[in-house]
Amino acid sequence: GTALTARGRAHYAQGAYAEAAADLSTALSLGPNDNTTPYTVLWLYLSRTKAGQPAGDALTQDAAKLDKAAWPGPIVSAFLGETAPDAVLAESRADNGHACEADFYFGAYSNSRNLLEQAVAICPKDFTEAGAAKLELEKLSR
């Protein structure tokens, strides 16, 4: 599943959202339910949304096995409408890594230049979301 997840993220970065969704969906179905699974669920949701595919019901199903209290579960909860995004963003400020991720996922979902710029500014360089935020800003500038 790891190779498919990486390829799915690469497709996402290129703007090939349907291909990204296909790879990430397969990776999710193959992979173990470990600490990377909630991130795969988030990337899959973003990919489906940006591809114009139905994403809400699939997110509900994909999130059913997740511990939404454990990070990044609160982001998933917000996308499900169970928690206010502003509350998750505020709570994330206690941890720079969490703030980076929250800024990226909410910024990418809503095409928020402000959140994506914040993610670029605060994300540790080794976070996938750091490079992804830069790419999202480039897409918004086109």
C-alpha cells in the first residue's frame, strides 16, 4: 500500500485527482490500519473532492475504523461535519506539526491561500504537507 499511497500523492501533486483517488482507494483497501491510515483517508478525500467525485459517503465509510480523537482524526471529524474546522485549527496551534497539517488539509480543501501560506511557513521541511502546500499555492497562482 505504501507505493500506491506515494503514487497517489504524486498524481495529486500533478493535478491528476481521479488517478490519485484510484491509487489511494486501492492503498486504503490493501493497507493495514496503522498510523498512516488517517492520512491516506485525508488524501483520498481531497483527491475525490478535487476530481468532482462523490466524497462524503466514502469518507464516512473510510473513517469508520479510525480513532478520530487521535491526530489527525480531528481533521477527519471536521470534514465529516462533526467538528468545526475553526475549532480544529485553534486546537492544532498547540503543536507545530499538527498546525502545519491542519493548515494544509483545510487550505487544500477550501483553496485558502492564507492557510496554505501558513503551512509553508510553519511546516517542518520533512513533512509531506510542506511540499504539498507549496504545490497547492502554485496551482492557485495559475
